[in-house]
Amino acid sequence: MDRRSDSQEHGRSKRRKTADMDSRTDPLLADMKEAPPESPESSDDEGGVKLEGYYDRPATPTQGKRVKQEKKNVIVIPETLQGHDRFGSSSKKRQREEEEHDSKPNPYLAHQDEKSTKEESDPKSNPYLAHMYEEEEVEEQGYNGYSNGYGKALNRTNGISKASTWARFPRHKTTAAMAKKAEDGPNNPFSGKPLSSQYFNILRTRRNLPVHQQRDEFLGLYQKSQFLVFVGETGSGKTTQIPQFILFDDKPHIQHKLVACTQPRRVAAMSVAQRVANEMDVNLGDEVGYSIRFEDVTSQKTILKYMTDGMLLREAMHDNNLQRYSTIILDEAHERTLATDTLMGLLKEVAQRRPDLKIVIMSATLDAQRFQSYFNDAPLLAVPGRTHPVQIFYTPEPERDYVEASIRTVLQIHAGEPEGDILLFLTGEEEIEDACRKINLEADELVREADAGPLKVYPLYGTLPPQQQQRIFDPAPAPRKPGGAPGRKCIVSTNIAETSLTIDGIVYVVDPGFSKQKVYNPRIRVESLIVSPISKASAQQRAGRAGRTRPGKCFRLYTEAAFKKELNETTYPEFLRSNISSTVLDLKKVGIDDLVHFDLMDPPPPETLIRALEELNYLACLDDDGNLTHLGKLASEFPLDPTLAVMLISSPEFYCSNEILSLTALLSVPQIFVRPASARKRADEMKALFAHPDGDHLTMLNVYHAFKSAEAQANPKQWCHDHFLSLRALQSADSVRQQLRQIMEREELELVSAPFEHKDYYTNIRRALVAGFFMQVAKKEGSSKTYVTVKDNQNVLLHPSTVLQQESEWLLYNEFVLTTKNYLRTVTSVKAEWLLDIAPTYYDITTFGKGEVKNSLQRTINKIRRKEATKGPGRPKTNAH
Amino acid sequence: MTRAATSPLPSALKSALDDNHEEDDYMSMTIAEPTKPIEKETYTARRIRKQREVEARSRPKSKAELAAAAERERDIALSTALPSTSKGFQMMAKLGFKPGSALGATTNPHARTELLGVVVKEDRGGVGMENEKKRKFREEAAAVAGLEKKQKAEEGDYRERVAREREEKRIEGLCWGATRVLEGLEAPGEGANVPVRKVNVLWRGLVKEREENEKERRARYDLLQSLSKNASYADEDEQDRQALGREEEVVDEEDEELDAFKALEGKEKLRRLVEYLREKHFYCFWCKCKYEDESMEGCPGVDEDDHD
């Protein structure tokens, strides 16, 4: 501790001396200053709202009881009365506000006003204290929104008394007709405000959706069963409509509860929440909100929350029974993500403890029997999607080169098929950009020579900037001259266009049958994305994309025999293809102790669990009996991989928690370096400006520091563009850093830095990296360029993108990329001494097999011993670890 | 080891004895070949060897070598299961996990025990291309293998075939001999006086063959003569020939009886001939003699084997 304060002093005094370094370090040091060791309450204040998910209080027994009592009351007394009576005084205040709103012509603005004043003045808006007020708030809101049936309601001019609206809705006994009447307005049944004309426009289209026809059927099954499996193809409207159907029947606002709808993807959670907020004529974040990692757009008013499945899992850590929810909808369950599968296992257990909790599993594919049998033979409701027939074509022979074949097929369609847009599925960014370029070239020729219409080609992949992603929705180009050949657009996409994104106008789908899929093998501990054949289910999904607007055609670039024989029925669930150490930590935190018998739909192969437990044990998150340690508990507070979490938690010991915090954020976002094919050389030159000879981690840190400098912040967009950096990635790193910092502050982890000029500034950071990444280390093999991974003995090369100049004997890596060659990406050089010092258990020399790694470690141990010996007797030897 | 079998000695002592016995077994003692005295490596030789070794080590491996080595290592690692000494395994064992069993609910039929394979795609071949290649390769391999097999099969047949052919030839010879004997018995001295059609089918072939030979000989002679006095012979017509008593055999004429007989297998032909000789002429083809009466006293039997 002494040393730290010393060095900080040191830093302050010397900081101004090196001017050119200043610009880089400044933001960081400023950062350091601006985060004084205040009391946790005050520091949480600013960001608490966004991070609500992490702050979930464990439901106290008394709370649970109270809720139950109220639930019983529901049947006897109109719920509306309770709130009014019990919280009359605070309701009055709210009532005044509402009256003000009524007088204002623009309800949207009024609402904002209310929000801001409320947040400034009302201690209840402090999410940290929210648990103290939760019930009040909800009641109030209930009053505010729907329950002003007594007294004050007389002042209202609108026709329908909302109290009577909801009083006429016996919970879990409602029908579609009742809901329809309430939906017809004139006032919003949830917010009480007059409904806009846009609402009624949307309502008309909503009522044309396939799910709407089966609303009564759905309600019937929902009411009588705890679990329900709902199958609706894409386009049936299930994601937007089913949660709303449930709101009318489950009445979470009266129950002081929420309806949750989980999504595997963040983008989907955000966009669907926005859509549903529009449909319900409310502001996003009020009655309808969303919660994703590092972003929570919900409020005390929220009754319907779209969230990533991972977020619900995090909530379950603090609220093992998920008490705040009355219904949980798991959407896109067919995707079988790690979090979805974990949640399903968890909900199966929670459901036994909470018979009042309703669970709806929604899937887009018809293999729903598995869900049914898994959830104790739950009833099934299937709604057909609104799709047109799609003609499927196969190639007579397998293709020699699927990319070439795809390009050829696209051009053939363009030259010979009637109007309609094309969707081509390829596997990754590079391949997609390459294909786009080739199609563009060939299409120009086609236009010149064959008088074809204009063809616009758009790439689509996850890391594409949003504004460029938006371009795929541009209408197809017009014919070059009136009456000429029609123009069309061609979208070349990864499998994100398979389920998550819907593009209207697609009539032709070209499916080469591949996608990048995650694989994990615990034996060599490699988790990598590799190009693999898709499943039959995926192929059907892709074909279905051609029939959204009218009958379409799907060109499969493989033979029918190959489709039947070579493709799996469904894609393997993520549980079988992932490193599960993070999930294991989550499950431990949720209170699942017997991981061996935890009832997952597709339990992973035992070796995957063996490795996960072993890794967590080496990280000291689990003790030898498999119990969560203090460090493990702390690590589970962070929405991070255990490796990163442990590194971050131990970083104060190395006097660089500020830097490691930045690095953790940078490692949690997509690639920050941009390397467009057109300007590779220039991009590499720019990257060299930030390069640190000791490796990529430090280079990334340099970038971040430079990004935070005043010079860059003056015009970040231009600056990023000039330096070939991704503004989006850096900005999201910034926000991730902010969120993580709050967790660190909450957990009372110190944020410290060594002065930049200190000779150990970078060494400290490298040592801190070892504290997390000691299991991802490789050693140089002789004099060649290859490295060998420690313990797994895999021959690897450094990824060409690395900045590491000097050939380091030992290095740690962030990623092991499996391609035809094995690559290590994002590496930093380290020293054997550090490995032995920081991770003595893992580097216990006796556990190593014969080989160069062991020899080298032994030499290092001997060296340390000699050093210790010369320093004088009596000092502890390093090998005592 | 009879001593050990009958000996009532306790087993420990017994084995000790056996050991002793083995030690004392001079007869089976092998005397090591006198090894060549290790030639002392000269300084130069050692220096060269060392240098070569260093060169081999320092020589940058080619990309192909590296890739092959990496792949080999990967395959080894991928096929090696995690050891049960792993702490993770021990934690699971405490929860009742047994090696070889799956995780999850015991009733779950979908629980996997084995890891999914890792297949790295190395080219841009379409779905099914890999298998198509493999299938083609297999087919080619099968074709090559098939050819070899056929050759082998033929090789194996060869001896059999040769033996069979030799046997057939022998029987053919015997048949001819029997036919000659029969001809001698039935038509001693007779030549072409009897029309071929009337001759016993058993030896008709012989007559016919002879006639054909004669015809051929004549034809050849004619051909030779024709060069000089072709015309005179050509003038000779059917009637002249009849007049000359040189009735021409119409060789091409169908002789179903003979054809049927000829079509028989050699053995059958021989059997018939031998039987006929015995019945009609009391002649045993195997004894090579004619007997007095049909009892054929002294002949050991009908078959060749009886006469060994």
C-alpha cells in the first residue's frame, strides 16, 4: 500500500514533464482522479440505472411473502384499491404530475419532463435504494397508468375508466375479445394516455398477423399450464405479439411484477423492444424496455422487458427464484445458445419452487417435441408463418469452389430471372467483401454486354458499421431507362440474415451451405469459429427467406443427396460447442451445486465440464471441492469471461487496475483496428504508430489512451477514420469500461495506476495480464518462428496482424484461431519468471511432461535460485511456491 | 519340469529353485558377440557431425513441414482424452460422476459422452465435394483393387486349369485310343467302303476325321495340280465323280447324332466307349485285351481306377 501511494505521488509530480506522452496518459489519469474512493452509494448513483441488472437484490423472504399475500388478495379485492389506499400520499404527488401532463399537448415531451424532474428530485429514482420503494413505485405507477378509478378519475375527460377496464380482466381468465376491446382504446390501457393515430395504423397490421388468429387458443393453453411451447415460423409475429397477449392476461402491473422476453442477441432485444413500444404507443424505457449487457433501458414503470438471455441469467444469480417476474418467455429457443439452455435448466428447477411462474418457450422450428418432452410434456401451440412457397433447386454435381459458384449463380439470376432481390449467404467478412467486389465487376460487364438491369451489391455482417448495415434496406435500383430491364439488389450476408434480420423484397436465395460455427475442444482448449456445413434446419430457414413477399426460389449449391446425407438435422446446441467455464461459474453462483446431474436439454460431453472445472480451479474461482471461492463469487459479478474477470480483480495488486480495466473493455468489444482491403498498407502504417514492441495488448492500450486524448476527442470520428480505427468499437469499449468501473467500485476494488514514466509501467501491465491469462501461454520453439502452447503442445504461428517485433521466448495470447494453420492472435511477450511467480500451481514443474517447456522452466527456476543465493541466505526461495 | 510337478515343495522355495536352475543353465547361456571396439570419433568427424546436426535443427522448416507437424500434434492431442488426475474430474467424481457416463438427467437420451469432432475446412469445395472426392478415390481404389483381385484369382486358378486341361487332354487321348480299338474290332481293314453315316456313332468321328483329312489332302493336291491342269479337273462334275465311285462326303452336312456325341464331355465319351467295347466285344479297354465271354473273368472292373 505504501508503495502505491508513493508512486501515485510520484506520478502527479512528474506528469507534466513529458509533453508528448501527456496527451495519451492524461485521460487515464484524469479518469483516475475522477474516481475517488467515495462511498459506494454516491458513486453508484450516476450509472445505477443502466446497470440495474447487476444490482438486483436478492429477494428477501419477507418480500416474497408479501407478494404472495397480495396475489391471494387479487381474487377478492380489486388490486387497484390496494395501491391507492396504501400509498395514497405519494399517489397524490403523482396525480398532480399527471394532471399537468394531461394539459400538455405533447405527451412525449411531457413524459420526458416528468422523467427528468423525477430523477433529480425523487430519492426513489436512485436504483440503489430502489428496493426500498419498489412496491410503492409499482403501485404508484399502477395508479398512474391504469388505476385511477376512484375519486381523481372523475377529473378525467376520457371516456373509459381504466380501473373498470382492468377490473373486468380476471387474471388468467381473459379472452381475446376482452383484450381486443381494451386495445381499441380510446385510451392506452397501460399508460392511460390517449392513443395516437399511428397506434391504430399499427394495430390494424398487427391484427393481420398469423398469431392473432390464434389468440384465444393461445390464452387457453397459457392459462391452464405452467409451461407452454409455442412454435411460430419467422413472420408469424410471435416475438412482438405473444408478450403483449400475455400482458393483458397476466396483468404484471397489478401483480407488481414483470413479463420478461429473452432474446439470444442484443440487437434483437433492442430493436424488438423499440417496435413493441411503438405498437403499444409508449416510450421505450417506460412500460416496455430492454436490458442487455452494459445497457439497461427500463424504469420503474416497465412491465414488459426484452432482454438477452444472458442478462436474465445474471439476474438469477441474485434472485434465484426470479421473483420479480410473473411470466418468462424464452424466445428463439431453437437457437439453443449457452444462456438459453442454461436458463431452461434453471427454469425447470425454479418452476417447482414457484408454481405461480409461467414459462413460455418460443421456437421457430418444428422440432418442438424435444422442448415439450423436456418440459414435462408441456402443451404445444403451432402457428403457421405467413410465407409463400419457395422452389428449391439443387446442383447436379458438388461444387468445386462454393464462392465462385455463388457468384456465378447470382449473375445467372440477375441475367435470367424476373424482378426480385437476391440474398446470398457466405461465411465471413473477408469472403463477403471479396464476393461483393467480384459480383460488382461482373455485373458491370453484364450491364454493358447483355443489357441487364443495374445491380446493387451490399455486404452484411456483424462487424459492419450500423449505417452501412442500414443500406441493405435501400430499395432496389430503378431500371436504367424507363421500361428497361429491372434493377435489383443483392445482399451478401453471413448467417445473421438467416433468422435475426428480415429483409423484404428477397425473392432469390443462394445457399452454398456453409456458415462459420463455433467449435470448442477441451483437449486442446481451442474455441474457434470454423467454416462448417450448415444443418438441414438452417437450410430450410435460408430457403424460407425467399418467400417473404412472394413465391421465391432457393438455389442450393449442393446436390440433393448431399443435403440428405451430409447435413445434420439441426445445428448442435452451443453447449456442445463452447468453453463452458463462464457458464459453470454462473451456475455455481445461481446455486446449482450438482453440475454433474443438472438437467440440461443437451448436456455437454463430460470432458468439457472436466476442463471447465479445472480451469476455474486454476483461476482460484473454485476450491478443490468445487465450491465457489471468494474470488469466484467476485468474478461472477462481472459479466466477463472468468479469465478476464480474474485478471481485472487481481490488477490492483500490480498497480495498474485502470489500465487493465481499459484492456478488459477493449478485449470485450469487436476488433478496434480497421484494415480495409483497399488501404491495407496505409492501415498497417497507422497501426504502427501505436505499436508497442512488447505486444498487441499494450498496443491496444496505446490506442485507447490516444483515443481519449483531447486531440482525438475533438473530432473522434475524423480521428478514427484517419487512424484506421473503429469508432464504434472504441466507443463501446468506452461504455463497457464505464460499466465495469462501476462494478469495481461497488466491489471496492481499487482503481490505481503507476505513473506513466515509471520503468515498470508496462511491465506491471504485462504481469497483470499473466494473472488472468496464465493458461494461454506459448513458448517459442527453437529458432524457428513457431510456438508451442504450454501443456497442450500445439504448434502455432503468430497471426500476421501482430505487432510483436522482438522474438519473445514466452508469450500469452488472447485467442487461438483454428484454421488450416493454427494462429495466436493478440499476443504479448511475458517472462518465465512471472509465470512461476504469479501462477505457481499451474506452473508446478512436476506436472509437466518432458520437453523444451519443462527444461526452460527448470532453467528459470535454477536461475532464480542462484539469484536468491547470491542475495544472501535466509531469504525464501522462489521454488517454494 | 516333472520335478516341479511332483515336488511337494512350497511354491516359494520351488520358484527359488527354478530361479537357481535358470541361473545355472549354462547350456542356454548366450555368449554375446564380441562388440567392435568403439572407434574413437576424430575431432573433425565430431565437428562435422555436430555442424550437421545444428544445421538440421536450425534449418527453417518448410511451410508444408510445419503444417504437417502442427496437424500431427493436433490430431494426437485431439485423440487424447483428459486424464482422470485432472482436478475437474475429481470434483465431478465427488458428485458421483463415473467415467464413461454422460452428464445431466439419467433419463436424457440426448446426453453425449463423446466430444464433437473438429473438422477444419481447408478449401472452398462445396458441400458434398469432400465426400465426392472421397467417393471417387474409393471407386478408383476399388477399381485398382478389383483388378488386382482378378489377377490374383486367375493366378490361383492357373494350376487348377492346367491340371484340368492336362486331364482333358489325357481323356481325349484315351477316347481316341478306344475309338481306334473299336474301329479295329468292328471294321478290320475296312476303309471308306461303308458310308460314314452308317458307321457306329462311337467311331464315326474317326472315320469322318479321316475322310476330312483325305479331302483336305486332295484339295491341297488339287490346288497344286490346278496350276498346270486345272481345267481338266474342274470339268469333272458330280456325275463323273459318282461314276468314278468316288462318292464325295458332304462334310457340311449336319450330323446331329455325331454332334451330340462330340458335345459330350470327354469322360462320358470314354465311359460310353469303354462300356460299348465290353458289352459288344468283351474287350476291356483298361486290360487291353479281349475276353472270352461276357463275364470277362479276370478283369478287375469297369473303371480305370479298378485297374491300378
